[in-house]
Amino acid sequence: MRTITTTEDLARFCDAAKTGPYVTIDTEFLRERTYYSRLCLIQMALPGAEGEAVLVDPLSGKLSMEPLYDLFRHEATVKVFHAARQDLEIFFVEGKVFPTPLFDTQIAAMVCGFGEQVGYETLVRKIARASLDKTSRFTDWSRRPLSEAQKTYALADVTHLRVIYEFLAKELARTGRQKWVEEELAILLDPETYITRPEEAWLRVKTRTTSGRFLAIVRELARFREEYAQARNVPRSRVFKDDALLELASTKPTTLEELGRSRLLLREGRKPEIAEGILAAVTAGLAVKPEDCPKVEGDRDPGQVDSALADLLRVLLKAKSESAGVAQKLIATSSDLDALAAGDRSVVALKGWRGEVFGADALRLCKGEIALSAKGGAVRVVSV
């Protein structure tokens, strides 16, 4: 098992990869102690059972990533990942580059009927007819030297991927669904997918409270936490956790004494610079004009949702999903169906390939132009 530790060796491997139709790639990283993922290892394999597979050590002080980024820009070679989102985020943050063209076997597998969020291990078993040694799954990839077991585990993430990619690529060609996958990959290749704006951080905080004043304070607290975590490259939870954020938005402390009464704020969050930031955020939230307080988008009165229609849409989705051999959640989410039943026509499920598979008939069902009929365990669409 060869480990690349110099720029020259990486350039030679990447040049070889440029001569082939594709290269499989995976990464190992750590994020428990930092805001941004720390890239610890890169695995790559060339096509064919005998194609070279290597480990690349980005922690080596002698290594520049530019040869890899140059390979990413090479349009003649497909870059194959499984569940690529976190990998792509690392490369976008560190190198401002995306691997193109891209193929994500998880997305392709969902389109090809392998279920929702299908795991790599499942595809290895079902397509490559192999098994994975999982003993090194939870390991500290930043520690050196790597053990032989770690190296073997890491390489398996790209060697079996070759067989999986070739199978899924053929299946997509057979069914004519390449465009479906391309629509999903466009989201992964959009910089907006990976840009985290502090002023929007509050949207990730789950709360059932819809009070505008409460949400205004949540917004300011989440903004401060995000800015602090990004600037110091520490996890959000190291600043303060969501439960503490919601408690602070509820109790609204404006003095250090009041802040000291918090039950959920941990020791880290009581540091002077964090404490001052919290108090400033609460004060800013309290000062927001009532008309400028945020509202939860998509917050829908249950009375607006036609529950009977939503149930029919769920039946239609299940039937269409089974007929097309595509995971239900990839076509539409439960909230999409509720939105449709409430009259919303902007949901993603009505657009692109989803519109072809499900959206068109979903709209016809909403308009009363079709009905659903059950016969022999199968659901059929019937024109009205």
C-alpha cells in the first residue's frame, strides 16, 4: 500500500489518472474539535481490478494539493465519490475548487432503486459482492503513523467503488436517467451549498416557539455563535449548545449576574469574551423593531393543510416511487406533500425529473383531474 507524501509523487499519480476515464476518491477527516473539517487522508484508485490505489497524506509538510486540484479541473476524467457532500465541502473551503465532472454513487444508487441514503457498505455487499472490515471506522485519522489495518480500511473505500461506479453508470445509461443524477449533482457543485452565513444560522436552530421577539434573540445569538466559531475554528457546541441558546433566548439575560443563573450554559460559554457576546446579542435581539422580527418560513397553520389530500399524495408518491424504482424521499419529503396539500406550488417535487415522475400527476390529483384506485395490492391512477 503506497502512501504519497510529496508533491512530485502526487503529480505523477494525478497525471496517470488524467489518462483514464475515471478515478475513485474518498477522504478521511476530523471535525470533532474544529469548525472546519480537518483533512487527514485522501484515497484514490485508478480503473480496473489491477489499477493502482494510493493513500495521500495531506498532513505531510512536503505536499501541495495543487496537482489534485488540477485533476479536479480535468474534464476528461470523471471523479467518483460516495456521499460526496462533506468531501466536496473540504475541497471547496481549502482550495475553492470542485471535482468536475462528478459522480456520486449514493445519489446514483437512490435513482437506481437501492433505497434512501444507501450506505457504501450496502453497495459493496450488493454490487461488488464483498464485505468490509469495519474495525477502523471510528479512528483518529490525524495520528501518525497509520496502522496497516487503517490503511486497508481506507483503501477499501475506493477499490470497491470502481465496481460500484461501473455498475451504476451502466444502469443509468440503460434507464436513461443520467439527467436525473446530473440535476442532483448540480446542487453539490453549487458554492451556495457550502457557504454558511452567520445571519442565517438561526434557521438551523430547532424550536417550536414562533414568537417574533424570541426568534429575534435566537437570530442574534446564533449569529454571534457562528461568527465566533468561524473566526476561531472551533465547533459551535464549544461556544454554547442549542439548548443553552434557546434557554438564553427565553430568559433574556442583560447582565453578567443574570447570565450566571443559566442552567445550561457550560463553563466554556462563561468565558468573558463569550459572555459579553451573549449579552450583546440578547440586547440586539431586544432592540429589533416588531415589524423586523423574523418569522419561520414555511410555518403553516395545520388548518391550511388538506389532510385528506395530503394522505392521497402520500399514496401516490409510494406508487410512483415503486413504479420508478426510486427512493421516496429523493422524490418528495413529507413537508413537500403537506405544502402541496396547502396549495404551495413552488416545491421542488414539481420540478425537473421529479415533476416527470411524480409532480405532474400530483398536480392533477390536487385539481381533482385524477383519482387513485387499488387493485390486487397495486395503486393505479384513474382519470376522472
